[in-house]
Amino acid sequence: MTPEIESEIKRHTQLFGSYTKSGELKKVRVWLTLNEGKIEFLTSDRTLKAKRVSRNPRVISFLGEHSVPGIAEVVRDKEAIWRTYRAYWKTHPLMMIALAIPIRSKIKSGEQVLIRITPDEPNPFDKITDPAIN
């Protein structure tokens, strides 16, 4: 992993790109964590991000000027979702004061999902786990 990518990961934010039905790439900012070389973030199952991934799993993550293509999946495993929720408290504590209650509510109701991206090979994050998620 290059020092530039490592620096971008420490910011715990990225742009996530998914494709519309017409093939247009749409980018949105998300908070990221790394788990065993995979990029993960939380979102509602009703967002366009989740709907697009369900329709077309090819995505691109942007970390600074670096693009990381991969395959995404929508994960509904509560343990994985709670793990990422706890990591958000470590990486974005001030924002989580305002967002914790709505996120917890969505997790409990089953509306919150985890998007997990497996980067294409060679994976620049191979076997890396963000210390904030432990």
C-alpha cells in the first residue's frame, strides 16, 4: 500500500461510485472501514447506493486521487453491521453524537445494511484491518 493511500484511509472517508441503470457513474461520500482487505460502510437499505449495488455489483472506490475498482455486496449480518457502527464511534465521535440514534434504530429494524467491497486484484488493502474496528 502506498503512503498516499494509507493517508487517505486514515481519514476514514472515501467516494463510493456505483452505476445507474443507464451506466452513468454516481459518486457519493461515505465513511469507510477496512476489514480483512475489504472496504465496508453503512447505509440504509433504501438508498440508491444499496439499490445500485443489488442491481450491478461493479463499483469504484475513490481514495484521494486513487481509484480502487471492485465488487460490492449488500450485507445484512447484524454482527458485521454493529462492528462497523462501533468503528464509526471511534473514527467520527462528534458526528456520531447526532447520528447514533437514527443509525441504531435502523440497525434494530433491519433497515441498515453494510456495503462490503472486495477490491480487484491486486488488492491494495490485502488482509488489512482498520484498528478502529477492533
